[in-house]
Amino acid sequence: MKNVIDKLTESHFWNILQRIEKFFLIISSLTVVITLCLVVFGRHVLHYGFLGYTEILVLAAFWMYFIGASYGSYEESHITADILSQFVGEKAQLKLAIFSKCVQAVVGLPLIYLSFEMLQYDIKTQQATVDLEIPMLWSQAPIFIGFTLMTFYALVYIVRDVYKLKHFAEMKEAETE
């Protein structure tokens, strides 16, 4: 029987979310690379300096970094310092993973709040970049989106791992059969 987390991770919503993240990662990465190539070509070949390219780089980099971080959370491939898991059994590893994800969620919730406050401030003040007048909202929205997704994944994986821990004996028995 499938639990709620299995149903969620196999759902259309989950797949669409991953596709959207991959899309933003590809577009933002390409934007950074293409912008840098154009700037280098313009500066060293055409002897022309582009105005405002750093604003484009910051915009693309924020999307790349925060969506990349959330995608790392989805894959559970982000960098961790869990050397302790090398010396303990599977059940203890599961408990450590739950603890780690709880810390991620506890840290993530105030960061979501603060980044949301920042977005509200951006909307209220209508701040924009100096050269290209790109609204700051577009550079700071990925902070809120990224922290929200990272915390969402942490919460989903907490529930998944608690379920695994609760049914640990049954799952080990099924593996040996």
C-alpha cells in the first residue's frame, strides 16, 4: 500500500515542479554563460563595454543559485557534513537524516518569512536596478521561492523518513525475502 508521500512524489504535481526547476536552471545557467561570453567578446574583440551586464548576471545568478539549491534539496544531493552516518547502522542513519531535515525545516521557516517580507518591501518601494531598471523583485523572488522549496522538500522527506523509521522492521524483513 502506498503512503501519502509515495503518492505525492509520484504525482503529476511533483513531476511538473521538477520540470519547472530544471527549466529555470537551464535558462539561468545559459543566461550567465551567454552574458559573460558576450561581455568578453565585446570588451576584448570589439573594444566595447556593455552597460548593465552585471545586473543581468545578478538576476540570472540568483535564480541559478536558489533554484539549484532547491533542486539539490529535492535530490538530497546537497553538501552535508554527516561523517557520523559512516559509523552507525541504518536505523541510526535514518534518525540522523530526520534530525538533519528537522534542522533544515526549522531554519527554513524564518528564512521564508524574511524573504517574503523582503518581497513585500520590493513591491511597496518599486526598487529597480540603476542601469537597466530591472525591478529588484525579479532578483529577489528566487530567494523566497528557493527557501520555500527547500523547506517543502525537507518537510516531505521528514514525513517519508519517519514513515520508514516507523516501519523499519517490516521493510528490513521484506528486503530479506
